[in-house]
Amino acid sequence: KQEKEKAVIYLPLSRFKEIMQMASSAPDRRFRLEAIFTLSYIVHYGISKQMSESVKLLRTLSKSDDQIIAKSAKFALKNRPGLQELEERNKPRPGMF
């Protein structure tokens, strides 16, 4: 029996708005995809208000004419990222600072 992962991610409102804006309208697809990836963590581990706003945006993006954006948004909604991935992603790396 696996214990359910318990984590809560809270982003300052300004940062959350930046990510939402980037996911919905960044001119470069790679930045939109990065933001969608970030929102997948908020959907599964975020505080309730940010979680619900993220779900709403990802549902909208899942209907995009851009199939890569649409499929990525669907994936972000359905697949719960592991906390180990989050820890790896946030580890300081040489030359980072």
C-alpha cells in the first residue's frame, strides 16, 4: 500500500499569473509548453484557487487548434507528476547561480 503523496505548492500571485499568461499566449510554443508542464504540478499539488484556475485554463488549451498544445494540456490534466520529479527539477545545478 503506497501512502498518498502530500505536498502543496503555493506560487506568489504574480508568478502564477505569469505562468498562466505564458501558457495561454506566449508567442513561442516551447514557452507555452514549459508553462503547461508547470501547471501540471499546480493542478495536482497546488492550493485550491490556483488549482481550479489551472484546470480551467488547461481544459481550454486542450481544445486548441495547435494539436501539440492540446495534447500537452490533456496530458497535464490526466497525469500526476511525481514529487521526485519536482525535487529533481528544483535541485541547484552547477553554474545556475
